[in-house]
Amino acid sequence: MDTTVKALDTNGPATAATLVATDLQPFLHDAVVTLYAPSFVISRPDGQLGGGADGFYHGDSRALSHLTVTAGPIALAPVVGGLRGADRADFRAILRGLGEVTPDPAVALNRRRTVASGRLEESFEVTNAGTQRVGFRLTVTAGTDLAPMERVKTGHAPDPVPAREEGGAGPGGSGLAWSRDGFAVRLVSEPAPDALEAPEGRLSFDVELAPGASWTATLRCTAAHADGDQFPAAPADAVPWRTPALRSADRRFDQWLDQSVADADRLRLVDPRSAEGTGGVDQFLAAGAPWFLTLFGRDSLWAARMLLPLGTELAAGTLRTLARRQGAVADPDTEEQPGKILHEVRRSTQNFNEAFAVPPVYYGTVDATPLWITLLHDSWRWGLAPEQVEQLLPHTESALAWIRDQAAEADDGFLRYVDRTGRGLANQGWKDSGDAIRHRDGRLADPPIALCEVQAYAYEAARGGAALLRAFGRPGADVWEEWAEGLATRFRKRFWVEDARGAYPAVALDRDGRPVDSVTSGFGHLLGTGLLNQEESAALAARLTGPDLDSGHGLRTLSSDSVGFNPYGYHIGSIWPHDTAIAVHGLVRAGFPDAAASLAAGLLTASAGFAGRLPELFAGHGAEAGPRPAPYPASCRPQAWAAASSVLVLRSALGLDADVPGGTVTVAPAFAGAYAPLTVTGLQVGGAGLDIALAADGTVNTTAPEGLTVVSA
């Protein structure tokens, strides 16, 4: 990914005229990522850390950039390796030729990795299954550049920092240490190495093994910022949802859900300001590893919304965390405005290059504010306690006022964005890379830009906000319902365009109010929001299932028939799991379950190609190019909304919805029959358990909380 000139989004690529190797964003597609937010490890498939984005990270800083093991002149031959959950991994290798008297391997190395917050543990176990006594020197080499995350991402990592020897009490007390600018890293070994070389960072062990014997050494690395964690790890025993268990006729679905929930668990972070308002611990999901392991408004909101069938506690924590940071003043440097929900929070300013820098608290997003309102509304319907909803209503009114004021600033009454800083995000919707919003002929749209899906978010937020105001006896509900209908009328008049296949909404309106007429996956975000009528929804359902958008592995972000389509384009041809899942849910809500089933099946096939851990995005070649999707090489994996997509697809398949204030829960299987017999336990509605069983003949058995009526259609 290209970062030599102004990077136009922190979630995506930049545009550049020329590239050099040191300017390239590191690839991650073959990496093994073990995670326990705010820490994670990136390594090669053989377990070695050494080059590119490899390393042990904590709080947006790289604690180790190298951690390799060698056995002198003896070759290590990797055999197998990979994840054992979200925060653990194992790697096995053979010490070729050592102790071998037959073609069978004799001596093996098993490397076990465990990550916790601020802590990495690497265990090296050597076993001798041969008939001869063996001896060799095993050397672990550790090093770091203590690079901030944005330097790693741009390919401009600083020079290595020399290690120093540091003593201490207890086993493995003598070790290596590095520090700079308040970030301190320490590495110790148990047992102590036979030789310790600083500043080279080498720990050497003389290993002697009789036949049948084994030897083990454990390295522990700790990392900490002097001022503590900006967003600490969530308590391991305080998971803010019920853990679902799915058993279906398609075990790929089961694996996808299991891995996704495990990944979401390790993406949990805590708002340290929680005690100020609630007396409890508010949790949210970091956006993803490695690039976005922090609070992102849009990402955290979508992930919490998708996970509502598991409970409302995560949603409540996310809402409160963002409400505490809701815009209060007009600040052109950060793009803060009264009532606005932020885009992202970092420890310090991210200086990518001279033309692109993002302040520590940045508000450059147009969609987080309406999404915040909709999450509160949906959480209320799923059973968030009325007193918790009511506490957030003043923030809702401020957010609604921001929507109203921003729409009023534009002559056409639509929500628009423009980067007024000159150094921030050029595009401020979810497709926020610099080349994402383009006309059918490939020309980039001129800002200020009004995105189609943002108008749908605003419509849904206005309707949801009105429902909340009315339910809690606050004024303004009628006004907001009228505002929403006016927006729908304006949208119908201004956004719809036509090509040889018929009418469709443009992806956006540009600075001059002209439709940006490319065909995109944005259609899926409009469905089910109420912005469209049935005829319009039917037209989009047909479009979404066309071969130019439906790749067979999910939705392409840009039609393959478009000028500028690139299957490796971040937002111009790639496939994003959350984007497809939103379309699946929208199609079901709009009454098109067959179209939803096709997209869901493609996403499920893709999940198997990534061992159940769907990445942030992957290439948009499609099923015709091969049964396995090609990775997008710099993609985050895991990513919060990609993981949460599995729950949204399951919800859509089951036709699951909730109206706890109205006393109902709806279970009306849409396309779940494709995976029957199916049983899912561990769902939650109204604060209590919800279990669903679907027999092969279509019979549904639901165990719902007392006081809720199950609606089947």
C-alpha cells in the first residue's frame, strides 16, 4: 500500500506518482496474528519475527521487531504452525539431520506463543525422539526499533535501538531491555541463558539431550508506556455478551462464528473514564490489528450493532465511551463540532508524511454521528435498560442537532463532508480512501461530497431518534419524522440515475450536486433503512445479485464493469465482509431473502478460505477465478466488524429481530433452511437467554425469555 505522498485515509491507501521499496506498506496476508488488545504479535508462518510489520506491539508501539531462533549450522525446517484461538499460536519445526539414523526426523522444536496485555510469552521446547544423544547451541535473537505504528505502516521504520543488559531478582532476572520516550521493554528468560550478548540482543543456550529427553526455555517480554495504557485491556472474566454456540449442517458456519467471537473477545478494550459516569467498566471493540487497535467511532459502532443478538452491554459501553468524547466545540484542526461523534483516538498525532497528519482525537467522519443514534435505538429495542437509554438522550438530541445543522449548511439539505484541514481524510465515509468515490468514467468526485449511504443512515437515525424521544416523553419526535420524510423525498429526486440496466442511486453527489454515477456495494446500506420504497428496493436487490457486484465470495465495493475497477483496490473492487453482511441484513429486512442467501453463501465460502478468521477485506476476483479468495495483502486480520459480520449473517438467516419495549422477539427464518438442522444457543434478548432450533423440515423451536412473545412472521 502506497504512502509516499498524502495518505488520504488512516484506514486505507494513498495515491502516489512514484514508489520506492522503503515506502511500501508491509504485507500481512501470510502473517500469523495473535491478539490480546491493546497488545498483539505479528509473525511469519514459521513463528519467526523479523521484517516488515513483524513484531510484538503494545499500545500503538512496537516493543519487539525481531525475535528469531536458530540452532547454529543446523537447519530448522518448519512443519506446521498457526493459531490456537485468538491469543495463542504454536509452531513446529524439525532440526534437520540432528540425531537422525533413518529417514525419520529425530529432534523437533515446538514454539508456543501466548499474548496478554503488555506481555508476550514464548516457550521453546526441544524433544529428542531419536536413539542418539545430541548437543547443539540454540540462539534467540531479539531486537526492536520501538517504532510508532504509523511509521511501521508507512514502511519508514526507524533504526534499531541497541539492547542493554539489565539485572533483576527472581528466575531469569538477568535480561535485555530497551526504552525510549517513556516506552520501556524488557525480555527475560527462564532458565537464564548460557550466554547473553547486548547490544546484539542474543540469548544462547547449550542444549544436551539424551534419547527420549526434552528441554524447555521460556522467554517473557513485557512492554509498558510510562503514562499507562490509553485504553486498557478489558478484564478477561467480564465478557460483555453471551457466547453463542452454533451447530449447523454446514460446519464452516460453526467455525466462522466460533473464531469470530473469539477474536471479538480479544479486541475488547476499556474506557478509563468509565468510573466518572457509571461506576462500572465500559467496554468497546478496537477496530482491528495491526493498524487500528484503538477506538474508532464508525467501526466500534457497527461492530456493537452487529453483536446485539448476544446482548446490549457492549453496545452500552460503546455508546457511553463515545458520548463522553462527543464534540462540544468547533475546532477546525480536529474537525470537532458540537454534537459530532469522533472518528478515532490515538496516543499522539500520527504524522504519516508532510501532507497527511491526524491529531490524537480526530473527528473527520460524517457517518459516526447518525450511526451512534441508530445503535442507541436498536439497543433499546434489544432490551437496554430504560434508565441507561434515558441517560444518553441528551447526547442523542445533540447528535440529531448536528445532523440537522450539517444538512442545513448544504443548499440541497444532504449530509456532506469536506476535509477543511488540508491534512486529514479526503473522504470521510466508510470508503475513506482517496480514490474511493468516483464517477462511472473513473473521474474522482469533487468535495464537498454527499454519500448515498450516509443519507440512509441519517434517515434511519432521524426515525430512530424520533421513536426514542416519543417513548421517553421528550419533545421533537414529530419534527424528526417530518425531517426524515423530507430527506427521503429529496433523495429520490436527486440521487437516482439510470444506465442500460435501469435505475439505481448514485454513490454520491459531488460539489456541484451532480450524481457520482458509479455502481457500488453502497446499495446494500440503503436497504431496510426505510429510505426506499418496495419498487426501489427490488431494483437494488437485482443489482446486488448481478455478477458485476456479487463475486461469489461477497460483494465487490465497485462494479467490475466500472472504469477503474481493481480487485486489489482498497475500496474500488475489493470485498469487505462487513459490507456484504450489511447488504445481507438489508435484503432480509427489505423482503428479499433469496438474494440475501446468495451473498451469505459467498461470504461463508470465503470464511473457509481464511480458516474462519475473515480479514478486513480481500481481493475481488471472485469465485470464477478460483475456489479460494485471494487476500488483500495489507489487510487487518482480525478486524472487529469483519468478525461481528458472522453474527449479523446468522441473525439475518434466522430472520431475528427484537422489540423488547413492545414485548416481542421475531424468529422468522429467511434462508436458515440452507444450514438446517441448526441449533444456536447463547443468544440474548432483554437481558436473558434466547435459544433457537431449526429442524430439517423447517420446524422452529424457540426458547425465549419470559414476558416476550415469539413472532414467527
